[in-house]
Amino acid sequence: MTGMTTSPTTTPAPDGTHPVLHATGVTMRFGGLTAVRSVDLAVHPREIVGLIGPNGAGKTTFFNCLTGLYTPTEGTVTYRDTVLPPKPHLVTQAGIARTFQNIRLFANMTVLENVLVGRHTRTKEGLFSALLRGPGFKKAERESTRRAMELLDFTGLADKADHLSRNLPYGEQRKLEIARALASDPGLLLLDEPTAGMNPQETRATEALVRAIRDQGIAVLVIEHDMRFIFNLCDRVAVLVQGEKLTEGTSDAVQADERVIAAYLGTPFEGAPGQEELAEVEAAEAQADARADLTEDTP
Ligand SMILES: Nc1ncnc2c1ncn2[C@@H]1O[C@H](COP(=O)(O)OP(=O)(O)O)[C@@H](O)[C@H]1O
Ligand SMILES: [Mg+2]
């Protein structure tokens, strides 16, 4: 190995040339509909990569291909140079964890229990030893609980450990999903619209959380329609339009790309399209008006 230097300003680790995740020619057809068409995407160690695109562009379908929920019609997905089998539990075991666009928590379990479920793939103790509750199980259980509490602390949910997850406000449920995903000790975390339904303050907090996750050495691939979130956060952004990768580049390059602007024009982002933006514009206008009033009143 040559030039094994690390510096906080250059992202790639010594093995930086080897992507954590490498999707090649991934195509997903549903009958006559091609939801994802020949998409290539790499995520490198310690990178935060954004995946954006209009509603129905195929972003979630692509995630489902990466995580074994779907078997791609064509193409391969490798994680650390190993081809992934299209089985969700094997993908999780390999080191990829995800959250869902539509939150999937165990509503009647506590916050802590939800994280412990996520921990399950990483504990050696199998179902039998859990049932028999032998000494190995007790020890593993203690360790799992310790780690789960650590993750709740990390995501700011420690004081809610005993609450039923269904009683958490929406934003905290999204955080809990992240904590649960982290419980499998992933090398790559996939987030599908982590700030959907969050207020601006929660969104900023999620930005910081994703950075902290990256700083722990976990690569992140994130789908979001909040462009400010994406362009603030991501080292690189890929744009999907009608199942195809339109372009890929740094936040600055993608923001300035006329094709990206054109792809979005007239195509509302998913979620409640424009409502937040509209409120922001109105607030900004109100502020501007107030300022204008002030200056008018000032002689
Ligand atoms: N299981 C499925 N069966 C049939 N069509 C699907 C399925 N999942 C997604 N699609 C279609 O694939 C396209 C892409 O959807 P999706 O991946 O959810 O887009 P995005 O997440 O970018 O909004 C849409 O036209 C959607 O209707
Ligand atoms: Mg989606």
C-alpha cells in the first residue's frame, strides 16, 4: 500500500478507491413499467450521498433493489466488493441498514425494545438460547441493552426509552427508526426521506445527526425532497428522473445544472408539495413587509 495518509479534509480512507456500495446497471421492471433503468451508483467510505428526483422517479424502488426487498431485473449490487444476495436479512447482516419512507416501527413496543429488535441481527445468541435464557443469553442481553441505550443517547431519545413508540411525536419516530437501523452496526445507512413531516428545527437536527453518523465511519445514502437539507449535507448528489440517472456531482454542480432545474420545473416534489416552501415564502414576505413598514415609519 502506498501513501496511507489520512487527513480530515480529504474524505477517502486508504481503501477509498473501493466503494462501500456499488450498484451497476440496476434495472427494475414491474410488468411493462421500468421503474429503474440501468442505474450505476457508488458510495465511498465516509461519504454522504444524496438521491433526489421528482415523485415517482424510482428512488424508493432503487433502495428496495439495494436492500434485497426487490430482486433487480438486471444489474448487480456489491457491498465492500461482495455481491449481495437479494434477501433483506442477508443484506442487513452484510452491513446495510435502512429506514423507510413510511415509518415501520413496532407501535406497541417500547422505544428501547424497538432498538433491541434492530440489534438482533448482530447478536450471536440465537432464538434457542434466548428461549432457554442461559448465561450466554443473559450476558448478550445486557450487552445489547447497553448498546441500545447508547444509541438512544446518541439520537436524543434516551429519556423516552420506556415510552411506547406509538406515543412518540412523528419526528422522534423517525429518529427511532435511525437508532434501530444503527443497532445492526451497519457500514452503510440508507435513509428514505428522513425529514418528511419534520419541522425546520427537527430537520436541522437531523442534518447534524447524519453528519455525526458519518463521523462514526458509516457511509450514508439519503433520499430527500428537501433540497436545502440535501445540498447542505451531501458530498455528492445523484438525480433520478423517470428511473434514469440524469446526472451526478457535487451539491454545487447539481444545483447549477440546468437539466436538473428543468426536470423539477412543473413537477412537484413528493410529500405535501410546496406547502412548506409556500409558508417560508409567506413568512419571508411578511418579514420584508414589516421591514419596509419600519423604514417607511423612520423619518
Ligand atoms: N411494487 C411495485 N409494483 C408496481 N409498480 C411499482 C412498485 N413500486 C413502485 N412502482 C412504480 O415505480 C415507479 C417509481 O416509484 P418509487 O420508486 O416509489 O418512486 P419515488 O420513490 O422516486 O417517488 C412509480 O411509477 C411507482 O408507481
Ligand atoms: Mg419514494
